[in-house]
Amino acid sequence: MSLSEDLKREIQEHYREFLKARGLHARLGQKQMIANIANHLGAIECDAEQHRSSEQHIAVVEAGTGTGKTIAYLLAVLPIAKAMNKKVVIATATVALQEQIVHKDLPELKANTSLKFRFSLAKGRGRYLCLTKLDRLLNGQDPGEYEDEPMFIDESTMALYQSMVQSLAGGQWCGDRDAWPEELSSEQWQPLATNHHQCTGRRCSHVTSCAFFKARESLESVDCIVANHDLVLADLALGGGAILPAPEDTIYIFDEGHHLPDKALGHFAHHSRLLSTMRFVDQGPGLLEKLVASFELATSVLSQQATLLPALMARAKAALDQIYHACKPLIDSIEDEKRYRFSGPVPSAIREPASQLVEIFTELAQHVEKMLVEVESILEERHCPIPRDECEHGYALLGQWQGRMEANRALWASYCTEEDDIPIARWLTLVDTGNYLDFEVCSSPILSATHLQESLWERCFGAVITSATLTALNRFDRFIMRSGVPETEHFSVVASPFDVSQAGLLIPHNSREGNQVDEHTDSVVEQLPALLEQQLGSLVLFASRKQMMQVYEALPSSWHDSILVQGDKSKQSMINEHKKAIDEGRRSVLFGLASFAEGVDLPGAYCEHVIIAKLPFSVPTDPIEATLAEWFESNGRNAFMEMTIPDASVKLVQACGRLLRTESDGGQITILDKRMHTKRYGKMLLQSLPAYRLLP
């Protein structure tokens, strides 16, 4: 099957309309991207019930900066989705791109073409106010947090909550965290937010005024939903179709798609603070007694179930205590580090009580589930025998317990599971709670490929994955390994329309190799002044904060007023100050780390020179990456060549990409690491860069 002639003509017509209305010329890369996506998705075969019956349904497109990829994938996907009666979900990795698509790209497409579609922004439940929690807080009642993690709310925060009530009543605010006029800190917002475990849903007395459910209802009537990677992954974790449309009825577009595998790892990871969990199970019987007392007139089921929990909680406390005594010497041994990684099998002193905890938390969760069902039935009664707000609070509290028990069950299962082919990363992290030192027990798969295959790629009707950096060393192998997208799917590269020869690339022969730490730092200090004098606006990227500060402090003091160092102010404040200086004709230099190598947009004179101090090799100290490297080596594979070099290739392309942001941009890229000349992998990295004009 192939894209129908009618759909092909429709897409071409909409593209012509858009270009004419905007006074634009067709871009070759944009046309190629539209064609690649449309031809691939248009060939999806369906059965009589419009379910996908063919395998090739994913288009992976690396599109260089300036391609206009958002308009390209919208023009290709929206007509196909409408013809096949499917929803479109666009997922971004950053808020900035999400806002651009919602407030700029989609409205422009709608205004400048005859394409008919409705769209809406989707956010997770935690971005919306829970009116039940706000009521309880303002009435001086416990908002439902764990007693082992007490909450203190000061007068200024309480005044903030009062102003929220007034804004809601006056219609100036809708309950969306992002729509509040000032930025809300996590400490201010968290007491007001809820999750799917705590929410009573349609049974809630505030459901008709609930910001989350109002937003969710609007999704049912739209053709295109703009979300983010985290929300899509959270929806899949709930089985798919819980918040967003079912995967089988959805064409997903993952913009900034190179972030998806790492985002997925975060959703498949497990963690629990050990001392905090011990306090929770220790205080459980007392909390249960209070809860059951408030429901005594309504039901005997809760009291029957509650009698079974104290003994289980006591067993959990004993097993957790064994694990604590087994883990404490490991934490004490790490000296300056805050993390201990398990290499190889988990010690039996931890594995055996972990196995007990899986059984205990499974039983606890089952009992709490029965209690939740009972409270649900009470909430559905026309005449609730106990105050409704108390009933809703009890449900939220039980929901918290259930979530915590399920999280612990999953975590401890990962500590006593016999591994198959691919190992699990496991580690301990020291946490200062402010009152005492706790340590978090963590685990994660080292690759998200299998999880994404099962929950997303095999189920979705179709998908588009796009980014400016999906290849590494000019191949998709790295992305395939980490994402699980089958090799048989459609992969393509669309070049940037920018003339990359407008950028000169200099790799000074008198630089030092980046692994010669002190000599390299001295070399950077020596070369920077002459390099920075050439332009008003420059960006200097470092691989470590230590070297960045050493270079800054070693430079002549006359340079200090012109340099903005990451960490002194917020990233946006630095950029604003930098732009202001350039606008006023003053020299300004940004010193930044990895977060400045991606997503920073400094067109024209704001950045005419990108200086990369050292090749962006990351030492695999992260537990997940370290375990992955260990697994590679144990299988006779070269982790440096298969992991470190491809990762560095992606980061180097991203860093160099800070220079050319518009068609008229030009300037220079300088890499102050001699390994680009002296090492075989240096030549590989050079070949993976765009065809910049090499400077002698």
C-alpha cells in the first residue's frame, strides 16, 4: 500500500497555501521531510476495523537546524491522521518548544492553510490544582501527606493559597500551575497537587470545578494534542489511554526525539528512601487506627482489613532494618562520593530481605486495594453516612499508601530478580533531608529499548521521531540501541538549509590533549584572550565546572567584567544580560557547561564564535551508564568505541550547532583539544560534523 493520490495532492496544496500566505520559498529539506513522513505513514495498512495490520509504521527523521521541521511534520501527519480517523499527539522534551508549537506553529498553520483541525495542550494531573487539598489546607486540616514526612506551611504560603481562592472565584485563574502570574516553587505547589493514586476522580465533590478534568474533557474533541515526553510515558505506564488517546488510535510525533530514551529510563526506574520507609511502616498502625475510627459508622470492611496490616508492617520494618544494616557500611565506605553502585550480584544480606519485602508489600497493597474499593462504594452512595470531605481525605490517604507500597514492591523486586541478558543498574544515594541523613535505594534498566518496544512501538498506530541530532558518527545505531525502534523502520537524514561553509572550524595545532588535565587548562588560558578578541559575542563551552572556574580565575582580571559564568545567575538571566551587552556594542562572553551546548539560541552577533575547550567525553560515573559500560566490556565489546565516542559525537554536533541559528549567521568554531588531530577517533568525530570550512 502507498500514500493515496488524493492525500498527496491535499498535502501539496496545503504546503503551497502556507508558503504563499507567509511569503516564503519552499525549502528542499522541508519538502523532503514532508515526503518522507507522508509516504511512510501513508503506506500503513489497516484491517476492516481500522486497526494497523502492517509493521512498518515509524518514521525517524534527523532534520538539520533551519529545516522547518515542525511545519513539515504537521503538514504530513495531520491530513493522514484525519483520513485514517486517528488522533495526533505531539510530544516535546522542553517547555519552550511545547509553547512554540501551541502558541505559534499550530495557529500559523491553521491561519494560513485550508487545513481544518482542532488542537489542545495536555498536561499531567500534577500541573493542576486539587481543590480538595486546597480546602483542607485553608481549614487547617492535614492535606494528606505522610506523617513520616511532616509538612510545614508558613504564613506567606498560606496567604498565597488565600489569593489563589480569590483568583479562582474571580475567574482570573483556572487552576493551572503554569498560568499563575508568578513562578510557584515546588514547596509551594506540592501540597496542592495530586496524582492518580490520590484522586477520587468523578466521585470528588469538586469534580465539576476541577481544572484537570475540564482540561481532560477538552482533549476528547480535538484532532491534535500537544504534550511532552513525560506525559506520554506516564500515560503508557498507566496502560495507555488513561490521559491521552489509546496508543492504537494515535500517531505520535516525538520532537526533540533524541531525549526520549533517557526520559523513558526515568519512568522505568524505581527508588525509595530507606529510613523514611521504615518510619512509614512504623507509624502505619497508628495512622490506620485514626482512619478506621472515622469510618466505623459506615463500614466494617475497613476495620477487618486494618487488623491484618499491623503485623505485615512489623515484618516490613524488620526486613528493612536488615537491609539498613547491610547498606550502611557500603555508604560509609564511599568517602567524598554521595553514591554507591552495586557491581555484579546484589549481596545476599540485601537480596534475601528484599525478597521478603516483595511478598510483604504485595500483600499490603492488596489489602489497601480492598479498603479503597470499600471507600469508593461509600463515596458513590447518594447519602454518604460520614462527612464527604472526610471520606475523600481517607481515599486520598489510602491512595498514597497504595502508591508507596507498589513503588516499594517494584523496587525490591528489582533487587532480588535474577537477571537475563541485560543487567539492571542498582545504587544507593546519600540524601540530606535537613533533619537527618537518609539513603535512597535505586534501580533502573540500563536501556529503555525493550520497555519502549512493548509499551509504545508495538502498540502505536504510527510514530514520527525527529531531532537535529539522532545520528552519531553519521549512523542511527546509537539511537536504535537506546530507543528500541526496529532497524526495519524508515530512517532518513534531511540536511540543514544553512550554508555551513559560512562557519570556519579551527583546531589549533598548539593546543594540548584534553586528557593532559593541567597542561590542557594552561593551554586554554593562554589561547583564550586572542580568540575572544575577534568578536563581540562568544560562547565558551567546558566539559567540567572545575576547569571552567580554573580558566576564569587564571585569565587576566581585565577580562572578568566581560565574562558571564554559568552558576552565578540563572541561565535565562545570563542570556538576557549577554544580549543586552551585545546590543549596546560591548563585548560579552558566556562560559557554560553541557546545558549551554544544547537548546541555547544566540543568532547573529550574539554568538559569532563558539569555543569548545575539550572534547565532551563523559566519564561513566552515572550508575546507569557505568553499568552499561560494564555490560559491554563483559560481552567482549569496546565500551569506549561503542558508547563514549558516539555519545561525544552527538554532544559535539550539538555544541557546534550553537553557531549557525539563521541563514545569515556565520563565524568561527574553535576546538581546543589536540586529540582531534592526534587520535583515530578524533578523525571520526571530525567526519561526523557538518562540512564546516576548515581553517589552517
